[in-house]
Amino acid sequence: MQRWELAFLVGGSALLGLALLGLSMGLDAVLPSLRTCLEEDPAQLSATAACRSLSDWSNILPTAGGPMTLTVGVVPFAAGILLGAPLVARELEHRTAPLAWSLAFSRVGWLLGRVIPVAVLAVALLLLGQANESALVALDGQELGFRHFGLYGPIVAARGLGVFALGVVVGLVAGRVLPAILVTAVLTIVLVLAITFGSSELQRAQAEWQVMRDGDWATVHMMWDSGFHSEATGEIMTYQEAYERYPEELNAMTDPDDALEGWEPAALYLPADRFDDFVLMESGVYVLVFVVAGLVALVLVRVRRPT
């Protein structure tokens, strides 16, 4: 009964993944050739048709690719809600579940038979996460980090599976498709906000003040505050404190690498090497939701009365 949802959501995820791979391949083909045009003779960028075409594509591909990469952040939640919530709720609403329960060897087996085929969703989301990683690398041309959190890698699949299991539980309780979808969407928003808040607080607690040298500002992904470090005493003074103490000197500054006399620019940030730790932690939370919700669903399907 889920074949149309599976075809649309899983097929859509696969098509989006293919489009992202095409974007990555296109950028890998266009950008090196465009650099060659610029290095050999900047004037030929507009003088030759080939270089003009490369320049046009270098503008078109990133413009189209930006929204596509951001869409990957929404796909796992949408797929989990629209596949999980109606999975059992539709059969309860149409009153086909009681008949199936009477014919099945066990209700648990009946539920597993409906959930297992949706494992193809996990495969599709894993592939989508990998495809988006290639596209993001091609677009940014630099190491990925906290700015791209949740947009690539296994966390995409973990989010989808966690929300899917949550939707199955809600569908078992609600027994109606539309209410199940709406309640699952609300619970998903609450879950995402709670995880985001907890992760942000943990990141802030583990951030460290570091002196910033020339060019460091461009490499920091997760900055929580900025200020100055005293060369003589080691004291840290935030920008807010600096404005209160030295308003005229601060207003005269035009470059983030500038500093007050006797002070160095500093920032409170989380090192880039902590990125994988937070991806693993959030993925673990969604996997835990998947396991707990799955166990709850197995209990509910055994005790739920037909309606």
C-alpha cells in the first residue's frame, strides 16, 4: 500500500542524487578549463566562444546547485514523515488491518513485513548523502565542516530512519492518516529543535578562545564570539567589552585582523576536527529514536484493539 509513496519519495531522492552527481561532474569539468582560460590569457575569457561558454556555465551551475544541496537537509524529514505516518494508519483507517491480523501468523510479523521493504529508503538516503558531499566539495572548493552540518554523509539516512520510526508509532496510536502525518510533523519539529539546542549548547561549552592570525577568519566554521587577547596578561576581552572600554578605537577599525595596542584578535570557536564528533552524536540520537520507536511500535501492534 506504500508503493506510490516509495516510488515518489525514494525515486525522487535517487533523482536528486543523480542530479547532484551531475552537478559535481559538471563543475569538475568546467572550473579547471575556466582556470586555464584565465591563466593563459585573461583577455580571451570574452574573446573566444569556448571560454565564454565555460564562464556562463560557471555561473549557471552554482546558481542551480545551491538550492539543490540545501534541499537535502529537508528530504530525510519529509520522507520519514510521509512514509512512516501512513504505513499502519492507512490500514487502520480503511479497516483492513484487523482482517490482515486475523490471517497473519502474528501481528509483529505483519508489521515487520510492512516496515522491512522501506529499508530501501535508507539506501536511497545514504546515496543521496554521498552525492551531496561530492556536490558541496565541487561548489565550495574547500574542506566541508559545520557550515554544511546535516547536508551530507550518513546523518542524512539516520535522520530519515528516526523520523520514519516515529511516524509508525504515531500512526499506530492515531489510526488516521492525516492526523498521523500532522502529529508526526509537529513531533519532528520538536525533536529537531531539541537536538539543535542541545548540540548548540554543547558546542558552545566546548569552544575555545584562540588568537586569530591573518587568514584564520576565513577557515573558522563555528564561531561563537570574538574579541581580543592581551599579549601581556593573557586576558580575553570580548568585542562588547572592548566597545564599552575603547569605543573610539573600535570605531576606527576597518579590518578584522586589526587590534588594539597590546592586544591580538581572538575568537571563541569550535575546532574543525570536532565536526565528526557532533555528526556522530546527532546520528546516534536519531538511531536511538529509531530503535526506541521501533520497540514501542512492536508493543503497540500487539496490544492495539481493532477499530
